Amino acid sequence: MQWITDNIWLILFFAWGMPLGVFRSRFRKMVYETDDWTINIKPYFVKETKALFGVVEVNDPEFSAVRLRYGIYLVIYIALFVVYRMQ
């Protein structure tokens, strides 16, 4: 029990970070219009970032919902990091 309380931030970041791969993969596949798994390891960020902020539109009916969920996920991830750094 002591280990859990000593490492609560590590546990929170690990637990919240697990779905990142799924959210980011789905978002990137829509943005770059591919189903290839290698898009997840390629260092493309410009179009992805523009799409996240709404500068680039994607012709997929689910895109706005996926972008919203991915954005909320990232905001909570950033909030966790800010709270951790403030302690």
C-alpha cells in the first residue's frame, strides 16, 4: 500500500497513457487517410497538429467526434502533468 501512495503519479500517468495509442492511431489514420499501421511510428506532426486545431478538415463523417475525444483526452493529460509539476 505504501508503494502505491509513493508512486501514485506514476500509476496515474501510466493508466491515463494507455489509451493514447488507440486515440492517436485512429486520429492519425483519418488525417493522413491511410489504414497502414506504420503511420503511428512516422514522425509526421504538422498536418496532425493543424487537424487537431481545426485548420485542416478531413472528409470523414466521424472525424469531428474523434477530434473532440482526442482533444479532451490530451487536455486531461496536460492537466495531470500541470498538477504534478505544481506539487
